[in-house]
Amino acid sequence: MKLTEPVTGGPCWAELGTSDLDGAKRFYTRLFGWIPETDTREQAGGYTVARLGDAPVAALTPLFQPSQPVAWNVSFAVTDADASVRAVRHAGGTMLLGPMEVFDLGRFAVAADPGGAVFQLWEPGTFPGAGVFNAPGSLGWVELLTRAPEQAVAFYTTVFGWSVDPAQRYPQWGIEGADFGGMTTMDEKFPHEVPSHWLPYFAAEDVDAAAATATQARGTVLMEPTSIPDGPRIAVLRDPQGAMFGVYAAAYER
């Protein structure tokens, strides 16, 4: 990710909704060295911020409703949540929640693109988002896996003004020349029941070691560590509760 701090339109936060908050704390602490801090206020509902040193890097939360899947979610920064909601609807997306106030931290909404991939909108108040990107244990890339790539390009370039070259083998999303993510078209290799989704990638000192640690901690390796031509070494993992995420070699330089 060429972005080094939250910027309008870019990914600013990653948030895990999990069926076992304590289990998730143990797993990600072992994998990334995160320090989880749970908000003890009743209204926070167990919301837990994971830190690397003093920097917030991600959140772990209980599932807030029975229909919510165990999954990682990606938040994109906006200056006006209400205007962004209108843009989402106008471009053919669907609103699932909000906008709603989160204390004095900001305003939050959940949406789905026309292909069904869920994402979040974040209008910052006192909290802008992750305090570090690209360092080991922090967010470094986001990837849209979709069965409707043409719809996705039209939608996200309209809603967020992203740049993308759909003719590339691996189209990459960007803001003013700073690429932060990519898009993979889901073909017959993907099980039919797997919906379109956003997949966060976290940086790791050693991808192979991260995959081994995840397995030892009762996670699953979905894609074995692989070196991408002209790209980093990556792997796709699943935590013990079923949430998928990627890791990539932090030493890789674009």
C-alpha cells in the first residue's frame, strides 16, 4: 500500500466481527503481537482495539446480530457519511446499517456494492483510523474479490473517485497515484457459496512463519505462501472462528 496514513476515500481501518472475542484476541496476539484493549463501557458492546505499541491497527468485535457473518471488514474514510450513503445508493449499492454516531470518535455506516461485497464507511471525528500502515502486524493492502468486476469498477470509481485500470491482469485501486488495493475476479475455482467480499492483507516479517503460527494456533492456511511475480510473497489464512485474511511480506517494496 502506498498510503501511509488514512486519507479520504482510502482504507482507514479493518474490523473483525467474531463469534469468540477472547479466542480472537489470543489468536491475533500470537500471530501479530497485537495488544488488545477492550472498551469497558456498556454502550461499546465489547469493542476491542488492537494496538502495536501505542498505535491502533485494527479492531475485534463480538457479532452484533445473528445474521452477521464471522468476517473481516474494511472501512473507507469519507468526509460526509450522509453524502456517501446517497452516492452508494445512486451508484446501485445497498445500505445495511447507519450512518450512526460512535461516541465522539466518528460516524459509521455499512454498505454493500452491487455485487454484494460488504464494506464500511467511516467519517472521522476524534479517531481518524489506523495509526500505522505497512509495518509488520498492520494493514498493508485490501483486495476486492468479486464476480461482477465491471459493475465494481463503475461503482467504486463513482462513489470514491478511485483510479483503476480494468485492462490490467490484476487491476489496482488507487487515489491520486497511490495504489492501496486490487481486484480479483472470482471464477469457477471459487465455491459458489463464497460471496463477493473485501479481503484485508496484513504485513508480516515472514509469511511462511506467519502461516505456520496460524496453523499452530488452530487457524487454517487457505492459500499456501506464494511468491507473486513482480510482487510480494503472500498467503491467505483463516482464523479459528472462520474469518479470512491475507498476509504479505513486509519487506516488499513496490
